[in-house]
Amino acid sequence: MRRADPLARLIDALSSLKLTILCLALLMALVVACTLAQVNLGIHLAVERYIRSFIVWWSPAGSALRLPIFPGGGMVGGILLLNLIFAQFRKLELSWRKGGLWIVHIGLALLFIGEFATALFQVESNMAIEEGQTKGFSEDYRRMEVVVVDETDKVFNDEIGIPDSLLKTRAEITDAALPFTLRVREYHDNAALTMRGAAAPSIVTAGIGAGMSFEPQHPVTADGEQNTAVAVIEPVLKDGKSLGVYLLSNALGAPQGFSLEGREWKLALRLRQYRHPFSLTLKDFRHDVYPGTDIPKNFSSLVRLQDAAAGDDREVLIYMNSPLRHGGLTFYQASFGKNDTLSVLQVVRNPAWTLPYLSCLLVSLGLLWHFGVMLRKSLGERVA
């Protein structure tokens, strides 16, 4: 007799086939909605809002109000993972005959776990590198950072990067390596910069930004578009003395800074950089087309990988569907420019990249096992 207590009803609901069908239908609806949203939001933001969120939110035009309108992919995927686990342990017989189905369920569970791990830990950036150029860092074109550079030593500069996530809190930023505090007066993901009129008031008092004004704008999200971020930063000494208020932006190329106790300090707002313990030198970039047409046939980058710590110094050809994997990073051929003399490599750090492969292997093995058992059973019945 079925127990009627709430826990039993909850377990029954979580292991229900109806819940499985409902979750799959919701995921299909989310995929369609995410695909349509990419037209206005771009791929990354659409995926974040629909697939990698727990709730899909909607804001009326011209309002700051946010209304929950649909379960996000994170919530639906989590419920489907629980449904899979409960159904497996409650409804599958633990025997060698059902061993294939057990393996299939484990493979599917790994697939969901891999997606959650990817959403949490994957970091994407780009490395734009010209022929003959050597780089040991990549840049995140969706994130910004304020960088404080001690340029006193002309051979080696000390840099301190402050991510935009911290800038948005508008908190006072301290660091043991800095003899001053950074007071964040304003930060905007996107803004329009213009020259400031002589009579227009401004809180900016130092640097080239003192002659400029800005108007906050909605951030751009389409692929290939770039925000013009703006940060208003005030370095302050421990005794409270201000060293000036600076307007920083990734659209301003000129350096800004000040001297303090014989040391030269520079401030800048730039794309967030990820330093790597090795370097790549672009030896040659190839953009091949089919003879007699402009149709692309192949993009490839011949790079020299130098990693002194690992004792690795070799040439590697990166091309479509043939990335370079090194140091926990994967380098894909992504784009090009400057009359085929510049290559753009997509750099991905994903600790969970092997889980989808392992999942597919387990599902395939489980299906072969299950069909093999069914075939043996069918042949046995025919012989009998």
C-alpha cells in the first residue's frame, strides 16, 4: 500500500515520468526562446538569461521592475537531474539485465552535471595576435578592469587589476601594494563620451578626462559590438588627501596618471586580461578560399608555443576543428583581420570539458549493453 505522507508524495512526484516529459517540454521552449532572443541580445547574453539562469525575468519598457515569467534552464535542468536520479533508484531493477540502463542514466546525469560545471567555471577570452607578435595574455571582451600600473621601473611594470564586478559596488578599494586608496565615484558599463563645454560643471579634475563629459547608455549586447565603459576614480591618500578625480574609459587611449613620492603611477580602464604562464608567437596566418571564388575554405594559424616552466617550445598549427590544448586552456581559431595579418584565437578554460565526452561514451556503452541483452534474450526465445 502506498504511503500517504508528504515525503512519499514528494518522492513519487520527483520520480514521475510526467515530470520528465514536462521538463523536456520546458527545455524545448527555452531553446526556442533563447534562439529567438539571440537576434537582439546576442548569443552569450541570451544563453545567460534563458539557459543558465534559474528564473527568466522580464522588465516592462522604461521600467526598472523585474517580473519572473518562466523557469530558467538552471531550474529545469536541476529538477530533471533529480527526476533522473530518483527514477533510477526507485524504478530500475539492480541487476545485470538492467545494467545498460543504469549506465545510460549515469551518462545522462553526467551530461547535466557537466553543463552546470561549465556554467559555473568556464572562462572565455580572446587573443588577438598579429604576425610576428608574441603574447602571453588573453582578453575578455565582455568584462572590464581598472588597472593601476607602477611605471617607475622602465623594464618591469607592476600591475594591479580591479575587475568591473568590484567597481560596480562603488566601494573604496585598498591593496597592500598601493600607497593610496581608490575611491570609485561612478561606473557605467556603457556611456557616450563627448567634449565638455567650458561652462559645464564636472567632478573630473585631472587627466584628459577633465575636458570630457559622458552620458550613460544601455549596454550593447549584440555579437561584435563593444561597450564604451566609463569609470570615475579618485586616488586618496591615507590622510584623506585627494590626488585628483580621473575619468577612465576603454575608448581613451592616452595614458593618465600622477607622481607620488618619486614613483610614477598610471591609471587605465581596459578589457579584463588573463595572464598565462606561457606565450604564443604568430608565425603565419592563412585564409584559404576555394579556387575562383571568395568562399572561405580554411582559416589556420601557425603559432610557436613557448613554456619555459614546462620545457615546451614547439610550433603548432591551429585550424578549424583542430584547437591547441595547453595549460588547461583550449585555443580555437575564431576570426581574423588587418588584411589577413591578424588572427583572433578564442581561449577557453573549462575544467569540465571532458564530462560531455565521458557522458556520450557511457550512454553509447549502456545502449550497446541493453540492446545486446535484448538481442540475446530474443535469440534465446527463438531457439526455445
